[in-house]
Amino acid sequence: MPNKTDLPKLILSKVLHDDQFCRSLLPYVKGEYFEGTDRIIYKLIMEFVGKYNKRPTKTALEIDAQKSPRVTESNGAEIMSTMTKIFDETYTHVDYDWLYDEAELWCKERALYLAVMESFAIITNGDTKDKSAGIIPEMMTNALSVSFDNQIGHDYINDAEHRHEYYQKTETKVPFDIEMLNTITGGGVSRKTLNILIAGTNVGKSLVMCHMAASSLAQGKNVLYITMEMAEEKIAERIDANLMDIPISQIELTPLDRFQTKIDKIKAKTSGNLIIKEYPTASAHAGHFRALLNEIKMKKGFVPDVIFIDYLNICSSSRFKGSSGDSYNMVKCVAEELRGLAVEFDTVMWSATQFNRQGFSSSDPGMENTSESFGINATADLMLALIVTDELEQLGQYLVKQLKNRYNSKSKNKRFVVGVDYEKMRLHDVEESAQAAITDSGQGQAQATDSSYTTSTKTLQHLGSLTT
């Protein structure tokens, strides 16, 4: 009778004799989990299944073993003996559910053991892997997260009741502190999404993201702000101006005791936290961000509700290693990787991109004016364009245009204005009279609705006439 030390051979035997067990385990069990001859046999099984999409017979496996360069004179006899053993009926009469659970536990233990040994090698032998990217915490986290996912998807007929329950649930969103942004998104943005701001150079993409970061923190959310354009302290300075209600030019003149008092008040009003991390321009990708998320979770117990990446086009890609001139595919990959990260960590992802030359000079830019890659448009869940003219800048306002919206129909409120306080790095709602000047028909037309409009609405009416 087999014993507990024979568990790897029990797994191999069940894989060879049970089609369901084979197909359930092969995607999750790595060859390196096995040792010695068991590892060679498992790799032979994987190669056969991958090529023929079925389990090998004993004869086929033996012939493949004889042809394999892994099988030598020194290990050949042992491999053939092991094959005879795992094809023996003694190993086949094992309870399916018990062995499935035991196999999952064994894989976790083996993954953790291998991660510990590899970490030790990195520390002691100066392994060439990139230690600066937090590879050791990432390895340990990946090992601890090993599991067999036995969910095969949503069964439309049999899971109808579960689906109905889902429809009744109120989705938890991260709301804005700007009324129109909540209106167009149905109360805020959802987790597992990528949301994009698009604007010309020096229009204020970072200002808006800093405001959103401050707003999320004030709501008690955990916020991670990753910057590859400005220093960590410069981002913090903008958020200080927003939350402390101090003009940014006066921050450095604020005495320490007053500054600390304001920090204490902010701390008392929120249960959230904000971490700002700087990377050199174009040096970091989703793999670095994943390692950072794992590291701050391990060291600080910090799990972000919202992540800001400032900004998408100056990230590198963890997958695309092609020509540096192929910006379309590179930026497309970055967008997909950031959205994948949002799904993996169940968080809201915000980033930004720029208009191309035509979009920068247009009063009514569209999705076709996205800089470098249209792949961003295909990946993003929400895209908001920020438009500024000299008149709007004097009034302290942005014109916001919906380019893409998976939360709601973008036919309503396709264009609207928000107030901006450049000194305090803050957005705010505008009066209804200013908003009324933008009555978009959904076809690019905007008109004034009140003959007694103010200077502000006159400017907005002029801006609207440029979009017809």
C-alpha cells in the first residue's frame, strides 16, 4: 500500500488514470514541484498531453522516455521502474476529493520551499535577478497564493439564482466630490477598472489626479500614487495645498507647528492612508508595481483602494520588448497591463495620456486624437478629455468631454465644466448657470439656454460654438 511519502507518485498515477483529475491539475502543478525521476516523468506527461490533448498510455510513455534526452543510462532503469509503479492498480484506488486536496496542499508546500531556497540563493550568492524590484517578497507572495481554481465559469442556466442575487447588490464604487463626475458614472468608478484622463501638455492632468487622490483619502480610502514625472515631494506638496486649503506658493512658508497641526487634523478625519512612490521615467512597469503592492502589504498592511499612475505613456511594458519606435504596441501593452493589475488587486486604476498634435490644437478633440496608441481607447473603461482655452483658464474652469464611458451612457452630459483652483490644486463644482451653457445634443452642438447669462456662460457659449 502507498504511504504519505508516495504522494507525488499518487498524483502522477491519478493524472495517468483519471482524465478529470489530469485536466484539473495540469494547469496548476509545475514540473519543478517534483524531484528526481518523478519530475522527468511529469514533464513527459505534460508534453504528451500538450501535443495530443489526451493522457498517454503506458506504452507511449515508455517509448517517449526512451527517446527523451532527459533519460540517461544512469536514471533510465529507475524511471522505468517508477512508471511500472504508478501504472499499478495499487496507486489508482485513491479517493478523488482527498487526493485533490492533498495535491493542492503539497503544491503550496513545494512552492514555498522552492521560494525560500531561491531567496536564500539570491541573498547569499548574489544572484543576477533584479533584487531592487522586490523580487523576494514577490516570490514569497506568489508561493503563498498557489491554489487550484476549480471554477469553470458562469453556468448561464444553473447559476441563474446567483446571477439574480448579483443584480440586486449595490455595487461599491469610489465616488467623486464633483457632482457632474458622479452623475456621468452613476455614483463613481468601479474597482477592477482603468480610467484615463487625456489632455494636452501642461493642461493639468497631474493636478486633477492629485485632487482625486486627496478626495479619495478624505473619504477614508487607501491611495497609492505612483509618479514617474515629478518627485514624490512635489506630488505631496500639491496634495498638501488641496487638503490644507493653503495656496501651493505658501506651503514652504508655513511654520512647522502649523503644518503639523493641519496634518493632525487630516489624520483625524480619515481612516485611509496615502503612499507616494517615485520611479525614474520609463523605468518601471506593471511587474515593478506588482512587487511594490506586495511589499507594502507585507510591511505596512497597506492595500490600496485607488491607484494613480502618473502617467501611462512614460511607463515601460513588462511584455513588449520590440522596437523602441513601435509606440502603438508598447503603449497598448502598458494599458492592458495596468488594467490587468487593477483586476488582480481589486482596485480602481487611474492614469493619464496626452493628445496628439491635432488634438492639442483642437477645440473639440476625440478618441482619434489620443497620442501614440489607439490601444488605450480600446482598453480603458472611462476616458475624460480636459480642454482649456485662454478664456476658461482666466475663469478657472475646465471643459470636460466624455470620450468613452462603460459606466453610463455618454449621450447625456457629453460636455460639462468643472471649476479649478490652480493655487490650491483643487477642483470644485460650478454654478448651474455656467453648466447650463453647455447643452450638448450629443452631436457636437452646444448653445446658451439663458439670455441673461453671465460673463462665465458667455465664454462657455463661445467655446460651445467652436464645437459645432
